[in-house]
Amino acid sequence: MDQGKNLRGDYSHINDDYTILQDWDAYTEAEHELWRKLYARQSAILSGYAAPDYIRNLARLDAADQIPHFGRVSEQLHAATGWHLVAVPGLVPDDVFFDHLANRRFPVTVWLRKPEEMDYLVEPDIFHDFFGHVPMLYDPVFADYLAAYGAKGAEAIAMGGLKNLARMYWYMVEFGLIMTEHGLRAYGAGMLSSQTETIYSVTDPTPNRVAFDLERVMATDYAIDDFQKTYFVLESYDQLFDAMKTSMAPIYERLVNQPSIDPETTLPTDRLYHLHGDADGIIALGPQGSTHNITAKQQRPA
């Protein structure tokens, strides 16, 4: 990140770790009202699309009526999973970001989008960071995964594997899907803070839905200005935490000279999920091309 250049936030009063004061009292009533509109609009579409864990934890936050106060939320969050929220002016350098995560500090942008940006925003704002990310920090396994992920950052930077590790965040934190007892559901912050991509990611037959595989994720490119062409699907958040026990160095060494996988393509070795009617009816296509139906109670791909 080039500090302050072409970034929206005010970086003039940052601490060494890029944190700032939230200054909650500075939010205007118009901003609180916009927050309520965003919150109500997005909450209205969660049922049937968002993971039950996310919905349950969003309710625990009780943040529908006004922009949340990070300090108050942090008290509750720390008691649940040991995490704190820290205020930042916007995007922060990679090494700083990884260090925050490794120490169970989640950076949340302090500024809120403008009314004309209800449907599209270039940089993440407080609504994206809080509404999209914070609920999943209450899940013990996901919270442990994110801290373990942050601890991998220094090695990735040193080995030239940053883009590969960053793809784990993009695909599995921002745009992750999971099979639940209710069928395919979204838990990623990128789609859950977006009205249209929440529905698209779960119900549209267009994108690829590939069963999670660590190296496959780390090798796959992604789109930053369009709906994703590929989503990766978990059976359990334990898969993410377990993946962080893997030695990353051999993966970086294998991938450094390999071209990235185009997100619009699938591989013969992929295990694919295909919609069959709706998100509650899934067909899994195994590596050998065999298919079988997956119901809400029987979810494992071939």
C-alpha cells in the first residue's frame, strides 16, 4: 500500500501500527441513518443465503440502530474468542495487516460510504468491514483460523508467496461458501455486504463452485471488479484451520514458476458443486466425472 496515495481515508494521524481513534462521536445523524438503511437492506436478504453461523452471530452484535462503537463490541468479542477490533483509516500495508490478525486484532475502517455508493464501493468501508467480517469472528474455529492465517504472513512476504496467501483471504474470507444442513450458504464478507452478490453466489448457475483445496485456492487468480467466476466451498470451517497447519514453503516453491489458474476454468481434478433447482439441491461432480445428488443432510462431494 502506498500510504495515503489514492486512498480515501485520513492517514495523517496514524500510529505505528496504522491504528487511529474511532472518534465515534464524530459520526453524524445522517451517517447513522445511512448505516440503518444499509443494515436493514442487507439483513432482509440473509435468510436462505447466509450461513446460519453468520446470521446467529450478527444478531449477537445488535448493531442495527447505529454505527457500532468498536470498544464496546471488542469487550464482548474478546470474551467470546479473544479478538479485538482496531480502528484504521482504510487499507493498511500487508505486513501490518498480517500482524494485526496474528495478534487477534481485526482492522475496521472508520469511514462510511456516501448514499450514492449504496451499491458499489471501490475501497472497503466500515459497513463492509463490520457487517461482513465481524460476525464470523464469533465463531471459535473461524476465529482461530484467521489468527493462524495472519501468522503465515511474514513467511509469505519473505518467500515471494504473498499473492498466493492473499488468495486464501480473498476466496475463503471475502467470498467463501459452505455446505450446511440447510444447503449451500455464503459466509464471506465480500458477498454478505453486497446485496446482489449474496444472491448470485448461492443461486446463480454461472460461476464455478469448487470443493476447497488449499493449493488449488492459492493457485487461482480472482476478479476484483466483477462477481467472482469461481467460489470455493467448505464442508466445515475446520478445513480452514487445518489447512493452516500445512507447511506453506513447498507450495510457494511449486507455484512461483507456474501460471495462475484462470478463475473461469475448472480442472479435471476439481470436485464441483452444481446447482440443481436451488441452493438446497446440489449435484456434486467428482474428479472422475461421477455425479450424485447432495441434500441438506448428505453433503459430502464425490
